[in-house]
Amino acid sequence: MYQFIDGKLVATQDIRPGDSVEFSFLPAASNGPYVWFDKNLKNPIVLLDDLKHILHSEKPNLSIYGDGKVVADKDIKKGEEVTCDYGRYYQRN
């Protein structure tokens, strides 16, 4: 559904609002490259596929949830950059 091309994560097909997007992850023992901290998670996760390259946008088209779900918030056309709002997930210590 997405691929890292020319420094951007782009949709490889049209994605409709509410569509789930699959990705690979593992629990993380500590902070490091591609570790995702979600305020809804007890433990961080390490992103294992191209989703680790997702960029921030204040007008995102994708949401990442602590239960391992990634869902399109709006229509994403083939070739369009896939983004999320990092601020939704930021956990302050």
C-alpha cells in the first residue's frame, strides 16, 4: 500500500478513509532508531518496514494507533505522500 520513494513515503494504490494499512513492528526494549512512542502504549515499538519513514504533517492523511492499527483518515491517491501528525502520539516524560 505504501513504499519509500525519493525520500517520501507514498501510496502505491488508492487508499480510502477508514482503510487499515498493515505494517510490521516488534516491542522495543529501549529508545533507538525507528522506535515509536505512543501515549496509549505501555511499551514502545520498533517499526520494521517502510512506515518507519513516515513524515509529520499538521494535516495528516493517516493515523497510527497503539494497538498496531494504521488507518487512513481521508482519501489517499496513488503516488500521494503518506503522513501522520507526530503530536498525536508524543509522550511527555
